[in-house]
Amino acid sequence: MKNYLITKAIEEALNKQVNREFYSAYLYLAMSSYFESMNLGGFAHWMRVQSGEESAHAMKIFKYISERGGSAELSAIEAPKARGGSAGKVFEEVFAHEQKVTGMINALVELAIREKDHATFEMLQWFVREQVEEEKQASDILAQIRMVGDTQGHLIYIDRHVGKRE
Ligand code: FE
Ligand code: CA
């Protein structure tokens, strides 16, 4: 039996976030499949890279829970809805999704403060910074799509550009 260094409330909230991060990975994979079907291979690649990052986010929290004596529990991952519409619509959804995730991270930070859990607070600061990047990334691509025009023929340049993401 390990000693608990995190409270049950923190453990539960972090486990929920692990699930949400894996859901994000699923969501971006679904979007990658959508872009493949639109013959926008660059966007599809970008989405797969993003999906990989989301799995890494989940793993970061997953490992942290155990490190603090908690028990990391996996629950069913919600299936993302089928995608449709245009590239612009998809990136509007990405931006909205990341804003929602930022709200979840902020709520976790507030919980850590209430629980006086400085270690969790510190761990979460990485995610606070990451969300700044995630929101900027999505809004930048969305702005570019709006600039060139949200029709497939106009998206070729952006497709090439986002296809270079490492
Ligand atoms: Fe994430
Ligand atoms: Ca990122």
C-alpha cells in the first residue's frame, strides 16, 4: 500500500482530466481522418501530430497521479462525432475545444489551491502554459484559413505549411 500524497478530490479530478486528454487525442484523430477524406494531407498530418501531443498530456497526468501515491484509473473514452463542413469549421471547433480545455485546467488549478496542494499546482503550471500555445496555434490557423478563403482550392498553401509540423 502506497501513501497518499494527493487528496481523493485531486485524484478524482486528475483522473477525469486524463480521460479528457485522451478524448482530445481521439477528437484530433477523427479530424485527421476527415482531412484525409478531403484530400488535405497536410492538415491530416497536423491533426495526427496534435493527437500525439494530447496522448502525451494524458500520460503526463497519468504518471503524476501514481507518483503522488494516487491510483490512476482509466475510464471509457467518449467517441467523437463524425466530422463535416469545411476546414474553417473544423478549426473553429479546435479553437473552441482548446478554450474549453483551458477552462478545465484552470478549474484544476483552483482546486489545487483550495486543497493547498502545491505540488499539483506546480505540475499544472506546465498545462497552463501549454494551453496558451494550444489556443494561439488554433486561432492562428483559423485566421489564415479566413484570410485565404475557406474553400478547398485556396487551402493548398496552408495545407503544405501545416503538413510540415514536427
Ligand atoms: Fe491537452
Ligand atoms: Ca501543444
